Amino acid sequence: MIGTSPASSFTDTSLKPEREYTYKIRAVDIFGNVSEPGEAECRVTTEADTLPPSVPLNLGLVSNSPTSVTLAWTASTDDVLVAGYYIYRDGKLIGTTIYTNYTDTTLTETENHVYTVRAFDETGNVSEDSKAVVLDRIAPSKPQNLILVARGTNVISIAWDASTDNVGVTEYIVYRDGKEVGTTVEPRFTDTGLELNVTYSYKVLARDSSKNVSDVSESIEVTTTTDNILPSAPSGLRMEARTGSSITIVWTASSDNTGVAGYEIFRDGQKVGTSPTASYTDTELTAGKNYTYTVRAFDASNNISEESASFSAAPLNPEIVRVSPQDMDILGGAESKELRVYFTTSGKRWVEKAKFEYSADGINWVTITGNIAGPFEADSSTWYYSVLWDIRPLKTGKYNVRYSVYDAAGVASSVTVTYDIDRDVPSAPQNLKAESVNGQVELTWECPKEADVEGYRIYRSAGDSEKFLPIEEVIGRTVSAYTDISVKNEEVYYYRVTAFDRFKQESQSSNIVSVKALGGDSVSPVVYSIKPESGKAFGANANVTVEAEDNVMVSAIKLQYSLDEGNNWIDVATKLTYGTGRAEFTWDTPNINGEILVRAIAIDRAGNESDGSLTRTYTIDRQGPAKVEGVSAEEYANSVVLRWNMVPDKDFAYFEVERKNTQNGEFKSAGKVENKLGMQVTGLDYDSTYWFRVVAYDIYGNRGTYSDEIEVNISSDKVPPYISKIGPNPGCYNDVIHLYARANDNGGIKAIIFQISPDMNEWSDVTVIELDGKSKDVTVNYDMDVSELEEGNYYVRAIATDKAGNTTQNTTIVEYIVDRTAPKKPENMKVEAGYSYITLSWDIPLDDDFAYCRVYKSTSEAGPYTAIKEVYQANYNDRGVKYTDHDVMQNISYYYKVTAVDMAGNEGLPSEVVTCNLLNYEKDTENPKILAMSPAEGTMLPANPYISVLAEDNYKVAKVTLKYKKEGDSVWTVIDEKNIGKYREIVRFDWDTFSLSDGKYILQAVAIDEAGNVSDAFEVTYELNVLPPQAPVLVATPGDFKVDLSWTCGLESDIAGFVIYRSLVPGSMDDYVCINQSKEKSYVDDKVEYGKTYYYMVKA
């Protein structure tokens, strides 16, 4: 056997040219029965092979010694088989091979040669020559005159005179202190990631495409600059993940003029580790215990930043939220059952793996083997793992199943449930009887006594008491009869019946009975619809739908066509209808142009066929449009505009433009147009030749005659690149300017150069950033060190160069001010105390470049002082500035001083020190206030809402109490009481409305401060709506490849709509999937398949 086919055709692709093959065919039915071979043999002789193999690609030199060279290439392809390759040296054949490599061992050390390769097949067809490769043994000249271009704290740029070579230099190899550090195709190189204040020695070699290497250049020594600038403080400290014993924190990376080397991590004030990246995992922690973290950044010079703001978190164990099936479910049947364990991902938790076990006694546990699938997302905060449990080896009884999940630290959480396993089959039906009545066979039997019988399976054999096939299933434990209507007159039939339970576990067979059918089905089916109607036109494919009916059941429909007005009919296909009386055919039409007659034959279960009287006449159009004429081309930079004339065909649909990149290459689609007589093809390479042609298609998909080829030469690139963005914006700087530039080009950016000038007349390079020349849109960054420049105004621009050598002509210039002069100190420092706050005020200096003030605080006049706030000027016409510090405590003296910082980041001398203590809150007589409650007055609330209360005090709010009562009642019920300990706070209350009914409720909030003063009561009235709508009453009606759903519901006025769910699994709520939402009380589900059972649920 060489293959199978569901249709009446087969294509054999494993043949050789000019050989004869003989074929025989057997038929196989849906039950696997195989026929004898057909009487007629089919003999076929394949055609001769005249197509050569494809050209070998990517020919190159793999290795090169004084007396030999090894070539390698990409394998060719052939319509039959590539037999081997011819190897040519300087145009002469020197050898053959069946492999994609070849070693020439007949060389001398001073020879240069040119190699090509051709592929050949078994018939002797030979491909064109491959692209030539040159064996070159002459090394490039030594690089000369190494010079320093630029240097910084961790970067050095050098350049040199270009080397020469007989073929061409492909790259330069750069060595730092005797070790290779990189390569470059241009005579310049930028070395990054260096250490501060260190002297490095550089040398350079040149290399050509044949790996010939030049003599090493003379060396150059360069020293990097020093660094004493602190990194910025880490910010945005937050939790990324946690387990039962670990917490992973991340933060926004710090910045530094030389680059951040790493971070120090502190837990509860103690250093616990370092990290080279902006993340850290702290391990061996205790679940549920709260930990506080801060982070500091450091650079290579061991400059350490200020500490980040603190962040607190606690490890949490993994948590199982539910399992499926549910506890106490019954499982059974001869198939594996899917077990699912669902876990929560709330609180940044995650589960790495799951384990499933079962036990018959609760003591000895067996791991459920098999592929554990997952994790899969169930909803936004719940995921699950699953496994298939093979229960076939188990006996009927109760089994415990233990579900366990493990986080990344190996911490586990487990849940144990109990299942009833049913592996008992029902008893066999008894006393089966059969009787022929009016051309039908009536069966009766005695039902088994088991309560879990779900139905019965009827088996039949025609003329043989051994070969039984199932013909029907009847559902119902007490059903004890069945009528077989698909029998033929005078035929003898044998029957047997089995029972099956809810898990499709099947009983032993009943007794076997036989009966002769008298007066069987002789009524032929009728085809009543063939669509489309007559007059329809088709191209290469046609879709035809046939509908038929029968007194019993239509089993199959056969589609036929005739080319001679119905004298002879040719089968298209026969399709089973599975009792629907409907069949859809996708038909590859015959290669003709003209009318064709089509009919359908319906066949019922008794073998009766319809008369074929209903026919349709269609037109077949397999003729493509006319040849496209008048194709012309016009070149634009790296694109071409093609134009052509319209074709005369009335059934025209669209044009397709095709392109090939070599004269002997293959045409491929470059695009399609429907309503235009032209198209622009973009993205072409400069200095290249392309070939184009245009072909038209009609509305039936027929391809017309393509146009004559047109050759297009794309000239060299003369369009310069341009700088579309440069930054940062103009401003003041004292040490480093973080430059960036974005360049665009029609071909590809080769390099971007930052330049600086004091007067916009004389420009010098800051750095040259080399690129690959492939990207047309590039953004680069560079940190320019201005710490050694004199103070004053400087101008910066960016210049881009493309791979064709074009350079930016006009570019944006940005002005920066280098400023290292600090502003004057703030004056007129004043301080005022409250019960829970201290207010500072001062006058800012009059410097023009003033930016903000930095407030420092200490509990000792001698320090140390910590920066607590950066305060900006609220009104630029007013020198006075205020700041209120709420992070203060009773009975402690606080000391403050303020500095001014300018736009360049220079910080001036501090102001005079002021000190202050809080007022004694025990003398506080001012009441706290409830400022607001949310949601707003009159809002309708759902069940279990949360209420927010904003409370404030002149010192500290001690606690807030929230109560409720139903409108008209006199008794208040406390929702909750929250301890605050802050001067102002928004407090959230979760209101449990489980025992409440719909109606209006009054909520009252009261605050008490630390001195015992009580606020006025703050009241808001809400409309509570806690009762869900009544469950809809659903009716489902199956239709023609659809299901019509309709439902009734309660008369609630607040119903917003309905959610429709669907499942393929009976009794499993986990498998219902939302398929639509609707405000109507009906829905049509047309996304269904024939033969499947669907389960529906609607929620209001």
C-alpha cells in the first residue's frame, strides 16, 4: 500500500522519470472493512525529466591551508533528485561530489584561484554556475597612524588610516592590552565598559574575505577619566513576586554618568545582599511576617546613592481555591477523567508545579502519572493545572484524591477530596424478542434492575449471526422496546441488545434473536433542492448544497454532472447526511468553458435511490483574462512605479504584479491592485536590477496571460539621511548631558556623529556611533561628559551617514549651558508648630536659574541631616515658600535647614538652622472632622459594597466608626471600627450585606482624635440592591445548523441584560464558556457542528 484517499482520486509523488507503474485500488468503509482489489489495473508511464536543478547557493571557503582549500555551499533542489555537483577551478572541471562540500588538495602556497559549482541530476540535466568565490592568499597592508578620537570615564574612541588589499578589506580586529575586544568594518572603533582612571593599550589588525590577516599596527595608549558623582537613588520599589518563603522586589533602575555597577538591598535596616540588576529575590523568610526593604545604587568607583523609599511585604503560601471534579462527585467509565486544581495568583503569588495523588485507605498514596498540563488561565486571578486520571484499573468504591500545588520555593498547599468510583457494568437485558410488523421489525426486552442504567444499544446483523454492527442507541432506564424501520422485504436480520450506564459502561449482550422482514421499505427518497439555482457561473471551484427527504431517512447524497445534456453522468462525490437530508459539496470543476448540467441522487437506508429528475444548469468559466499590455516603469530612489493598460475582459477582478531579483530567478508576487492601472514597488536595493511582469485575474480566480517582462535598474543612493529628533531639550548642566538622536534614511544608517561647538562655526566630534547600515530608523544615546568644559553656552548637533556615503545636509542644533556655579542660600527661615505638624517658610534666592529648594531634617543640631523634600516655587512673583512636615512626633526636637538647587543641579550653601517641637496634644480641644464619604449621596449600591470615609484632625485621628440603619428604623448597627493614627486618612470599610434586604439605608461615620475629641456625625443615604434577578427559564430548539434559545425571567426593573453560556460537558459548571451577552430574551447560536450535543445556561 502506498497511501489512502477519502475521494476518488490520488496523487503519487514518489516516482522516477520514464518508468512504468501499475496501480490497484481497494475500498474501505467507515467500520474498517476492506474490499477486494478492483478488476482493472491502471498502468502509467512517467514523463522524461528535462528540468535542471537549482543553482547552488552561498558558495564559500570553509578552510584554507598552504596546499589545500575546502569549499562548502547550500544544497540545490530538483523536481526529481539532485545526483551530485561539478567543481570548477578557473573555469576547468577538477572534480565531482555527492556532498555539499569539496576539498581541493592540489594547490601551492602562492596560488590565487576562482571556484564555481554546478548541480546535476540523474538524467544529466546541469544547473547554471554558482556565484564565484575567490581563493585569495595576499594579506592587507598594516593599519597605520592610530589616534585618539574621544575618551570618557568608561569609553575610548580611536581611529586609524585604512588598510589596502588586492581584493578588499572586510574588517579590522581591535586588541586591548593584547586581547581581542571587537571588530569593525570602518577604520575607527569605540571601546565601552572600561574602568575609571585606567591606562589601556590598543593595537589593530586588518583582515580580508579570505581570512588573510595583516601585520599588527603600532600601539596607542589612552587613559580613561575619573568619577566622583553619586548614582541617582533607586525609585519605584515594588514587589514582583512572592512565595511562602521568599519575596522578589524590583525597582526603577538608577542612572549614573559612568553606569550603575549594582545595588545594595536592605531588609529591616540590615544589608541582605547585592544585585547587578534592578531586581532581587530575598529567601528563607517566614510566611505571613512583614518585611521592610530599601535599596541603594553604587557605581564602579564605589560611589553610593541615597537610599530608596521603603517598601513592605510579607511572604504568602500558595492557595488552592477549588478543585474539579468537586468533593463527593461520582466518576466512572472506561476513559480517563480530567482532574483540575485551581490556584489564586492574587498578591503576586505563582505556582510552579502541581501533584495529584489518590488513596483507597487514606494512608497509602499513589501518584497519578501522566502529563500534567498547565498552567492555564481560568480568569484574571485564577489559573489551574490538570491531569488525566486513568480509572480503568480501579475497583468500584470510595477513593481519596489529594491535590497539591508548589511555588518556586517548594512551599506546598494541599486539598483532599473524596470521589465515588463506579466501574461496575449494568446487567444484560433479558428475554429479547423480535417480530416483523408491516415492513418493520419490533424488538422488546426485559430491563436490568440497576438504577444507573442510562439507555440501551441495539446491534443488528444482516444474514449473518456473527457480524453485528450498532444501529441505534435509545435513552431511558425503563425503555424496553425499539422499532427498526430500515429493513428490506424478505431479508433475515439478527439482533442483540446491551445496556449502558451514565459513564457508557456497557453490559454483556442479551440473547440473540432472528426475524425475516416482510413488506420492507420500497419508497425512494426525493431531492427537492439544489442550490444555487440555474444560471450561476463558476470558475475552478464550485459550492453546491443539496437537500432531500425520505419516508424513513436519507443516508447519503451523490452529486453528478453531464457534458452531453444528460446522456452520460460523471460522479463528483458522495456524502453521508447522518440523517439530516442535507449535503454540501466543494467541487473542483472540469477544465471547460461553457454550460454544464448538474443533478443529485439521494439514497435511503434501504438502498432506494431518487430519480435524478431535479437538475441545474451552470456555466463553467476556466478562461483567464487577456494579456496585460503597455507595461512601463519609472524609477524613484529605491522604488519603482509601474503602469499598464486595462484588459478588455468584463469579468476582470484584479491585477497582480510579480517580481524576480535575477534574470534566471523565479517570479514572486510583489502586490495586488483592483482599481488602479499602476503600483509603486518599494524597498528595492540600490545598484540592483529587477524584472517585473503584470497578470490579470477574473472574478472566478482564473489567471490570465502575463505581460512581457520589463527590466528595471535601480541606480545608486543619492538621498542623504536626516536627523528627525535630537535631545535633550535646551537646558543647564554641570557634569553629563544624556544626548540622544533619531536618524532616518531611505536605505540604511551607517553611523551617527555627535558634534559640539562654542560658536556654531567650528565643530568637533564628540563621538562616532557605528551602526550596521541595515536599519532605516535608528535612535542612539550617548552620555557627553561636560565636567571639564568651561562654563558657558555650547551648541550640539547630530550628523548621520548612510551606507552609500551620503551625509546629513541640514540638521537641528540644540543649545546647552554648562553651569557649575551654585545658587545663593535661602533667607528668612521661620518655623511654626502645630499638634501634628511643623510648617517651615523662607525666601528663595534671586538667581535667574533657580529650580527648587531641598529641605533637610535632623533630631540633632549637629546632624546628620537627611533630605526629606524638594520644594518648588508655587508663585514665581512671590519669593516666599512654605513646607509642612507631618512626619513628626510628640516630645522630640526637630532641626531643619534648606538649600537652593539650580537648573544644572548645582546645590548652594544651606540656610540657617531652625528648630521646633510639636504642641502638646493633651491640651488639644479641637474636634476632628469627617470631610467626605464615597460613593455619593443617593447612589444605588450592589451587595457587599465598600465605603470610603475621609477623616482629618489637627493632630491625629485615632479611629473612625461606620454604622448603618434602614430608613425608618431607630437602631444603628456598627459596620466596623478602624484605627488610624494619622492626621488625615481615607478609610475603606467593607460592608457585609448578606442578611439585608433591598431598600434605603442611612450610613453614619464618626471620628475620634488622640485627645478624645469626637467629630460631628456625617450621614449619607444609599439605595441598597442586594437581591439578584430571578433565574431565567430557558428553552432550546435545535434547527438547521443552529440552536434557537429563548427564555422568560422575573419582572425586576433593574435587569441590565443576560449572559449566555455554552458547554460540551454535561454536569460540569467549570466547562461553561460565555458565548454572548444580550439585552433581548432570545439568541440564535449558529456556531454549532452537526452531531454534537450542546448544553446551555443563561444568567440575568
